[in-house]
Amino acid sequence: MFRIIKYSQEYRDDMLYCYLSAKDALGGIPRLRDDLFDIQKYYFDNEDMFWIAINEHNRVVGMIGTATVSETDLWLKRLFIKPEMKRKGIACSLLNIVIAYAKSKGITQVHTRFNDDYIEASHFYPSQGFIENGRSDGLRHFIKKI
């Protein structure tokens, strides 16, 4: 069981732990990015959003953010699920929140980009209606028209 809420600073440390856990499960050395240290500045102050999924124990089990780049285009940022919570509908629920948000802003295209070796992402996004739009520098670019 989980619920999705708008990010709140009280969840900062647990959100960072969720991110690090998810990145670690993907292999390699997890690195924290500047945007995760200041969600207010990098998301909310830019009129974008950041949501977290919370389990029944009030722990962060997933996250997603947005980066609006034009009147019609939005990028997904930081869609990560805690490894032990994958395949429970959390990623789909988070993505659906973003799609509803994008539609409310008049966005017509949602973009994402991820490393070639992110096998789960390469299956997840096409299953959600995203179409591959190219590869460069070891990254795959997908777009969903809404």
C-alpha cells in the first residue's frame, strides 16, 4: 500500500535514501545530484513538481519530478522506486500523476532519457506509450504524446 504526495522537506533524508538505494540497485556508484538537495529551488520555484510515494509506514518508496522546457514539452526527472518496492504499481502511479499534471498545463509531449544499460526503464517506458526517439552518448531518448 502506498500514497502519492507532493514532496515535503520533512521527507528529505528518506527521499535521498530511496534515491541512493534505487541507484545502487542499478549498479555503479550512486551520486547525489544538486536538485535533490533543494527540491524547492530546482522544482517548485521553476513552476515544476516533485512527488513522492509513501508507504504505510510513512517511508519514501518512490519519486518523480518534472522539468518543463517549453509550453508543450516536459521532461521526467528522477523517476526512481526503492528496489524492494518495484512491480507494485508505484512507477505507473507516479507517471500517471505527471501525465495529469502535464495535461493541466497544456503540455503535449513528455520526454525521458536514461542510460542504455537501464534494462527495466527500456521495458517500462514503451509499456506506458513512450516511443524511442534516438540515442546519443549512451543515452536513450523516449517521447510520449499526450
